[in-house]
Amino acid sequence: MRTISIPKSGTGHSAPITHVAFSPDGSRLATSSYDGTVIVWNTADPAHPTETATLRHRRLVNSSAWNPADPTLLATASADKTVGIWRVPQDGPATLVNVLARHTDDINSVAWLPDGERLICVSEDGRATLWSVLDGTFLTEVGSHEAHCMMVSVSAEGLAATVGEDGLVAVSDPAAAPGSGSGSGATRKRHYDSSIEGCAWSRAGDLLAVARDDGRVDLLTRELEHVLTVEVSSSAARAVDWAEDDSAFVVGAYDGSLHWFDRSGERRHTVADLRVWPRSVAAAQGLVAAGSFRNAPHLYDMATAAELSGPDRATHGPNALAARGDELLIGGDSGTVFAVRIENGVQSRATPIELTDGPILSLTTDGDTIYAGTYSGHVIRYDGTRTSSECLGAPIPSLTLDGGRLIAGTYNGEFLVVDPATLRLEERIEAHGGSVKSLAPIPGGGFLSAATDRTIEAGTAHGRTRLWEHGNLVNAVSGLHGPDGSVVASASRDHTVKVGRVTRTEDGGWSTGAPQTLLGSDESVKCVSLLGDTAAPTVLAGSYDFNLYCWQVDWADSAGTLASGRVLAGFAQGLSCMFQLADGRVAVAGWDGRIVFVAVDEYGAHIQHTLHIDDIAQSADRKQVAA
């Protein structure tokens, strides 16, 4: 397993901040990041936080937690499937004390028990496990979910709450769990129709705040009895934490806003800032911290919601690619689209188009017009003038055009039909049972879709055919079209790519045979594309294991196709997106900022040339900024 190696430029992180965690006295803040690091900040002067330590993992870091009994111990949870236990003194270097390494999937969240000796870890495969930290002993499993377990919170009296994408809220007493040496205790459960991604016990431990994907926060008792529902946002509520005296709580929502409420549910403040990543919020000693899509956390005054400090530098991790004429369009975390013209393998011009302050998740074009889908749930139109839709209620990871209408795929599993001229929402369609991660147009009408409900479909917004299903969520879908039909490829978190031939039926539906399964990746496959022709296509796929893979498809010999896989290139971070260019090449981008151009000839697929987003950003003429 290679280590993330993103060059550090200035202070802070080189990629978005996934999690924030205050030390109990509020004097230090740990920030976790996609760049594979945890930075510890001295926040004694919240207007000027300073870095005091940097801790490294081999993959992105999802969360951290300070020990309640020993304020020098910090646990960090990573997608490298380990938890690091660090001693981080106020003065002097940080040291690694132990590594908890028997986890079976990416670890999303960790929480200490009040004794400071045991730790609960929850992971993508739904498991919640209990560990004796200093000797590294696995004690027992304290719970499980049917989908990704997203968060764990432990109360002052030691009750553990876990929440997940299956809508389950579970509360148990780890001291009474089988294998803990204290007998067996019952787990209390409450089910919701919507995914639950965040939870937090009040400081007194009498109330559990639960952040729901339908934009609400519920306050529940220890027995999970309902006390209060707070309407937070039209977008999903993602994270929540309590003030030190339990008089108020703060919620981060997918619309890029932070929301303050008192204990009775009355709204106190709202702060809208698209730079904020509301995946995590933390409160301590009169301060609130929030994650960011940029290099440093946001710090606020708990009582007034006034911002005390924030990031000073954007990160440009690419999330989406498209083309406008002979320009490659690159959209990323900074909210800027870079329009890059490539001539003879050399970047001849790069024009920045400033569309928003928050991340761009998806791009598509119609002639010279650019459409962007954002994390804040807006669709932005740019044709020399910038126009934005109203907030559509959820992040928009996918866009395509079909039949003169713009189709937006959302985190909520919907297709949104949008008028491309006015950006007026015309229709909401319940399409998939999970986030619509990818859309791809089909010549002659219709489009492909891939979603976290594990399925790939083809058709129009109202009439669709399921092509096949993966063993885990699907990140991307791509099509290659010819006179004898189409080839479709899909990339999944189950570590596989599937590729199959599909044809349009007389009734307007689609038919397909059994797809071939392509192996090679050691981790989730994030993006996929196709090169060549439908008779013998070449499949490209990019993975969270940092590799760009290539397979040569032989429809008559699936075993031969399986054996054809090879690594075409290695990146310094996971690969994020691909785009088929009009000249038959494929542009491939990684979160390390590399962009490579892949072509295929009689000798197979090969890389023609490489760019880097930091070089593009530095060379771009900042005077050509869109209004």
C-alpha cells in the first residue's frame, strides 16, 4: 500500500478537511484530511491558530478523538483500515504509541470510553468494534449496521450510540457487551427512513442529537424516545455537536451552512459559507470548529457565531472533467473551472472561470455553455455570464443533457429535470435507492446512471432498464457507442469493473447479456471510461489504491479479458474522474492534481502527456475571472 504524497504548499492541509476534534479544554484542535494527515493546531488564540504537529496515515483520514482521561493521547481513524494511537504533548514531538490494525474496512469514526482505556471504532462495512487501546487487544463487536456505519458517540456515562446509512440508530452499553467481561446488555434501536450520518450525546448524556439526511435533527433520550425534531435545512443534516453547558447545539448541513439552535429547538444563528465542509463540527470552551474544503478549519464564537479565523488558501483537487470545443474543463474543490487548451501535448492556455466558493462535483456542456453541479445543491450555468439555480436540496454529483433538458443526479437518489436556459426545476423523479453518482449520455436519446444502490441503469428520466448490479455501491458509469450497439462499463466499491454489450430494443428499452467482471484493484474503483471501438474496447479504471488500470476486452474469451488487466500509471492519491474526448482519447484526473491523457493504438493503451492542476492554476491569467 503506497502512501499519499501530496506536496504541501504553505500552511495547513493540501486537500479538504474531513473532521475536526477539540481537546477537552479547547486549547487544541485536531483536523483530519483527504491528504492523509492529521494536523494539531494550538487554538489558545482562536483568531490565529498555529500548527504544532502533523501525523500521517497511508490513506485519507476520516476522524480523530482526544482521550478524555489523558489529554496527550489522540486516536486517528483512516481509510488505510487502521487506527493510530498517538501521544501528542503540548511541547515536543508527537510519537506513535500503537496501531489498531485488524479492521476489515475503512474506519469512519472513533470514540473513547470514559475510562480512557478502551476505544470504539466504526467502519464502512457496518461494524462497531471495541478495543483495549494500549495493548492493542480486540475485545468484542458491540454492534453492526446493514450499510456503512458513519459515526459513533459515547456519553459521559459510557453509552455508545452508532448511526449509519441504513437509517439505524443503536445505543448499547459496551461495559455489558459480550466479551467485555461484564456480561451481556441489550441494544436499543430506532429506525429511520433516511440515512443518518451524524450523532452526538449532550455533555450530561441525557440527550442524543441525530443528524438526518432529510434535513432534520432529532433529540432522543437514552432509551431513544423522541423528544424534539428540529427543521434544519432543505439539504441533509450531516454533523452535530453540543455546547459545553448543553444550552445549544450546532448542526452542519449539506447546503454549506452551519446552524445554531438552543436546547428547545429555537434557531439562534445561521452561517452560510460554501467553503465550509459540514461533514464535521465540534464545540468546546465557547468555540465551534468546522471542516473546510480548503487548507484550514473554520473557528467561530459559540455565542455569536462570529467567525474568528478561517482558511487562507484553496485546494484544487479535481472532481469533474468535461470539454468545450478544444478545451478541457477541470472543476474541483476550489469552485473554479479551469478551461485548458492543449496543443501538441502542451498546455497553451489556461483560463480560470470562478463559478462558486464551494466544490464543483459535476460538469457538462452544450456548445459553449458550461453547466456545473455543486456540493451546495446548485446548478450553475456559464456562457460568459454566470447564472445559478435555487438550492435544489442536495449535492449534485452528476449531470447530463437529454432531450433538450438538463438532468441532475442528486445525493438523494433523484433525477432533477432542469430547464437548461432558465435553470428552473421542472420535475423531481425518484430514480435510485441511493446517491446518483454518475450519468452518461447515450446517442439518440437517453442516458446511463450509476448509484450507491449498487445498480446501473439505461433509459430516459421516466423509463429505465436495469442493466446489472454490483456487490457494493457504484461510483461511475461510461458508455462507448457504435453502429452495432453500445458497450457500458461500471466501477464499484466492490473493487471490480463490469463491462457488457447493450442494445436498444424495439419498445425503447435495453437488453444486455451477462457482463464481464474485471479484477485488479485492491480498493474501491472510483472512475471508468472506454477507448477504441465496441468490437474490442479498452477499459480504463481509476482506483482509491492510486492506480490507473487498463483491460483489453475479448467478448469471446472472458478469461482472457480478465488476464489482460495491467497498471497503466500510478498516482500519489486516489483517482477521481475521467472524460472521453472527441478525438478518442481519455483525460484522467487524480486527487493529487495529476491529469493524464490516454490514447490507444495497435500497441495498446498508453499515456501521451501529463499536466498538473497546480501548474495550471499558477499559470492561469487571474484577470480573466468570470463575474
